[in-house]
Amino acid sequence: MVLVAAGVVVAGITTGRNSAAWFDRTTPTWPATSPASGSPGTGSGGSAPAPAGAIGGSHPTNPPLDPAAVAAAVDPGVVDITSQLGFDGTTVSGTGMVLGASGVVLTNNHVVDRGTSISVTDIGNGQTYAASVVGTDPSGDVAVLQLSGVDGLPTVRLGNSADLVVGQAVVAIGNAWGAGGAPASASGTIVALDQAVNASDASSHSVEHLAGMVETDATLRPGDSGGPLVDARGEVVGMDSAASGSFELQGGPGNGFAIPIDRALTIAQQILAGGASDSIRIGTVAYLGVTVQAPTGPIGLGIGAAPGALVTEVVPGSPADQAGIVAGDQIVSLGGVAVDSPATLQALLETHRAGDDVEAHWTDALGLEHAAVVQLVAGPAG
């Protein structure tokens, strides 16, 4: 996935039944509660050494770059991410970076946002793992995942984005076009620093304002989102996130935009510590699978519109569908708390996480009451 920003797109790719679209160092002290078994970039799985001969030239921050050597150094710590958006086979493809040998992965929020299940393929060993969302920061477009049942994964080597200079050579690496396998790479230079863009995601019709971005002329393609932007030493200095232009509309890409790695790691550290800002969400948002509106008329045989959330649509295969909720029903409580409006239902769902079992009560079009225990899943609120 890659975001497109007012002209820029998120660097990811959304696919569904034969469909595809644009969607698009200073190493911090990581908290003791981190699930990683080693420090990011130096986990027990180890990280590849810096590419031999990559450092040189008179400018210490702008050595000549060997793209093949850089990619060889970084690829073992890169993962392909597939996020299922719903229950109809639609998926988003993106990229991630292994920060901890026990399966801590850094990626973009827009790669996993609204995902009902996430799978991750490690490039280093070729194995595919189930992944859970540790937490996200939607405003910073950062997410941290935890892979299940892994240890000893190679990690990426982390650089210092504070030392970046315009004109510096870099390589953008990622799961271009969601093709999987060995990551694709594109070399370029840093064009500008501290850039602000408005990036749109065609799969969710949302717009993100991204500030402080690193702009590069290295080509970013759908599927690259969450992948590393790497310097000549094989050290990650940014996280690929958005691209200007459109392959479909203009025949080719414009410049790409990456989140400085220093900022991404600071947010990841806060997520792993349990959340240190109002914008951070720990765990995945609970998903019921309904679209609701305020009641507009009499409910069943009663007089007047009872308080609640009127169901206008139910997602096939969702928890609501499995419980027997249908369009025209009115949800009146969730988890023992009265639902007096759609906003209340939304707020209640945000207090739960995927996997929670909650009791839902609703009234059908005849005024008959129903109840069922539903297991919420990961996905968009609602």
C-alpha cells in the first residue's frame, strides 16, 4: 500500500477478487515490557552487517551507494504484510521491518488499518506468521505488530534520520505491487526534508496529513508502504509511506515520502510501553460489522422511536451477521451498557478489543427482543 498525496498516494496496494487499486540514529531505549527479546536492530536474530565498501567519499553522511549491497544487507529484516479488510477476500499488501528478534514489526498504520486478520511473511526465512496489532498511531501513520510463535528473526539496522542531508543517496525497499518474494528496490536521493503532504487512501477514501516527511526521488510503488528507506551504510533512515503522482493516471510515479526513522521509533517505543500520547491506540479496534444510524420512526408496536442504534447494513460473515442481527434491527445494549445512539455504540466498541466476548441486545422490526454473545474481531470500528 502507498498513500497518494493531493497528488500523493499511500504506498500500498489493495486487492480483492481480481481487483487492484492505489491505496497507495539514535537507537531509543526500548521499554522492558517490549515483547522483543533484543534491542531493535540488534536482536538475538542478528542483523546483516553493513555492506562492504559502501562507505566512502569525502562527505561522511553522503558516501557512494551500491544498491545491490544495500538491499542484500537489509532484505533479511524485511517482511511482506497482507491485511484482510473484511470478509469478502479484499486484502491490502504492504511491507514491514523487523525491530525485535521475537517478531516485533514496524509498519504504516494505513497498511493494517481496518484489517480483520493480518499475515506476515518473513523474507529472511520465507515463513508466514499470524500477526496481531500491538498498537497504532493513526495521526503518525505508525503501527507495531507482534508475530506469533517466532524467535531469532534477523532485524534491520537502524540509522539516524537527524543526520540526513539533501542530495544524500538512498534506496527504497518494499513489497512493490504486492508481488511478494525478494523485495524490490529503487535508488535515488534525498530531495527535501521536513515536508508536509496530504495523502489520500483510495481503499478507505480517507486523507491523512503527514508532516516532517523525508522527500526522495527514489520510486515508491503500491505495496512499498512500511518498507525501509536505507542509506549507503545499509541503515534504515526512514519508513516508506506515500508517493506523489499516479501510475494509472500519469503513466509513472512522482517523488516518494518517508517518515523519518527517529520519529517512527519514538512512536513505536511509546506503543510498546502501553501508550504515551492521546493519539496512540493499544491493540486493535473491536469490530461488530454493522452500519447504524439514529432511529427515525416507531419501533415494532411501540409509539415513537426508542433510543438505540438502527442497523442499516450488516457485513456478511461479521460477528453481527453470525449473531443473527439483520438490517432493520435496533441495537439497544452492548456488554451490559445501554446504547442510546450510534455514537454510544461507537464509543463502546472503542473500549473493547478484538477477541472480546460481549453480550449484545437488540430489538427486531416487530419489537421482539433478542440477545447473543458475540466475539468481536479486528477491523474498523462499527
